[in-house]
Amino acid sequence: AGRVVAGEETDDEAADDSDGADEGAADAGLEELVAAAQEEGSLVWYSVPAEEIAQSISDGFSDEYGIDVEFQRLASRDLSQRYAAEVDAGDTVADALFVSNTPFVSEAMGNGWTTPLADAGIPGYPGDYPAEFVLDDRGTTIASIEPSGIAYNTDQVGEDEVPTDWAELAGPEWEGRILLTDPAASPAYVDFWSVVLDAQGPEVLEGIAANTIRTYPSGVPTTEALAAGEGAVAIPGVGSIVAGAAERGAPVAYSQPDLTTGPELVVLVSADAPHPNAARLFAWYLLFGEGEALANALPTTASPLTGEDLPPEYTRVSPDAQQRADEILGLLGAG
């Protein structure tokens, strides 16, 4: 504890003054950044989130700062290929990107295509952002999460038997009733199943494999098959896809286990951004501004900043998950 001496500050008071000074500097830095971005007048960004979310974010940014916004919505693989081709050609188009946390993120930083957020001059960064979601090794921060869950057909699964945990699906009552998104179709599925394996053991993966009736290449056809009645549950379920199908009248719903992981979205700033100040302001907007709420507006998404809607046992994927791919695929009968 600090000494109390007449005419001197305590350590706590000095710390409070320092915090206030830091906040003041951040506020001043943000005002300067807004002015510089408005001088540039434009922002171009590439989006993995759905069209309606990207449009909402763009409209919000434009309305708040008076900056013209253009976005392109692309699937992860298409986005990374397009961005790499443009940068390699010396024609960087995107000022910023809102992308899935895939190996492309590390590749982009390693190649010098993107500027680590810690070096980008973003006011107040990282501040009080939860440390587990600040990825210094990838030069970025997770801004949105869509936890994986269990999709089910409401015509085939009664209210009293809706599964709420992955281990339940290894039981004999689910034999021949499970639709599985092919775990070999993407590294993301290996990541997901590595979390279940570590928490619940190999017998759960083996039991789920034994109860699976067929597999599909991605979440969309899996959900379509579920809606058509080809199975009772589909895993891992993607909440936004299930919600969209339900809105169109499909007999599908969604259950969210406490234990899960899921796709994570990060924000990147291009090193050669045509509008560098607008890019930095956009990163601030997604992480700390109104864009944070817009990016996490769907009921199936969760905010890393606030923890809102984040399942209580949400688990980040271990760095060695991909090294265990053969084991995981073997347990799931996909090896």
C-alpha cells in the first residue's frame, strides 16, 4: 500500500490519475483518427460474415463517421485467395478484413500483408479487451464468435429428448439418427472435435460415429438434409444456418451445449491500405465501438468483449489440434 503523506499522492491515487491520462490520450487519439479517416473519405473491406451483417456494419460506420463504405462478402477460401492475388499484384484493394481465424491470418501477417493491430496505432488498443481473445501471435483480436451446437429436427425429436451435451449423442438411443458434417472436409471441424475429445474422451467420438447415418461436406447441406427428415440431429450445428432454415419454415431448431468451441472472426488491417486511417478506425469500431454490437447481433453469435451469449464452458482450440487430425478422424470413422 502507498504511504499517506501530506501533499503527496498515494500509489492508488497515482494509478487513478494514470488511468485517466491514458483514457484522455485514447480519446484524443480517436478524435484525431476520425478526422484523418474523414479526410480520406472512403473505406473498402472484405467480409466473411453474411451479407446482412456486413451491410449493417457498413451502414453503421458510414452513418457515424460520414465515410463512404464498400464491402465484398466472400467465403473464407475465396476471400483469402482474392486478397492474396491482389496483394501479390501490388494492387491492394481492401483496407480491412473481417475474416475467420484460419491459418490465412498468420500467413498474411508473416508475409507483411497486414499490420499487427498492436502496431497499427489503434487508440486505446488493446485496453481491457479480454486477454484470451487478443492473438498477439497472429497480430489480431477475435471480434465475434459463433459457438457450435446441436441442430435437430423438431418432427423427430421430442421436447423431452432434446440433447444438450455432446456425450448424450453417443448413447444407443441415437443410433442411426445422426447426420454429421464430414470432419475431414475442413480443418475447422478437426479443431471442433479436438475440444470434445479433450473434455469428454475418445469414447464419445466413437459413439457418435457409430450412431451416424451419413455425412455431408458442409453445414448448409447437413442442415438441408436435417430439414428434409434424413436424420434427427445434425452436428456440429451452425446456429445462423439453422435459424435461417427455421425462418423459411423448416422443422429445425438448435440446442447450445455449455461445452463447445466455434468459428472465430478476427479483424485485419492491410499494410498497404489505400485508406489507412479509415482502416484503423474500422478496426477500432469493430472491437470497441458500435460495430462490436452489430457484428454480434445474431442470437447465435457471442461477443468476446462482453462475454454476452458465450457458453459457460466455451473452450479455445489447442494449438496442437491439427497435429492430432489422424487420431480425431479415425475416432469419427473418417480416417
